[in-house]
Amino acid sequence: MTVRFGTAAGSVRADVDVSLSSAIGSEPGARIPVSYNPADPTEVVHVDYLDGRDADGVRQGSIVIGLLAAGLLAGAAREAVRAQRQTAAASGSAAASGSAGKGPGSLHAGD
């Protein structure tokens, strides 16, 4: 529906989505309650849509993305701990098998 209203900057003509119940009784010249953005008066919303229903999708999307990010972070942390344990185990077994008792200053038979 196209609406026309006055602001301090002058007359504004804009399109607005309205609920079916508001559209049924509207005819040229009828008054319908709207809210507009003062920075951009062509951004008009019918007052029926000011109850936050438009934000439901954003909120649900944010929750899903937050849960995915938390799962990714937990998986990355688990993988980092696993890799660290494997590295420690590999370097510990190499040190135990290859250089046992051959530290600096030690004497060995045959050296």
C-alpha cells in the first residue's frame, strides 16, 4: 500500500506492507498508523509489525550460528589437545629408545 504523510522535512510518499485486516478497510484518504525512520522517511512500517515478529528470524539464526560456532570451537580445542598428546607421546618414545643414557658428560663403553 502506498502512504503519504508529512514530516518536518516535507511530504513523504512511501510503500508499506500492511496486515490483511488493515488493508480491507483502507481506501484513499483513510488514516493508518505507521512508524518511519527519521533518517530515511521512506522506510515505513505499519504499527502491526512493531511487535518484534520481524526479529524472530534474526534471533533464531543468531542462536543457530552461535551453537555452530561453539561446536566448531569445541571440536578444534579437542583436536589440538589430541595432536599435542600424540606429539608428546612420539617425542617421549623417541627420546626413550634412541638416546637413553647418552646425555652430555656420560661415558659409555665403546665411545
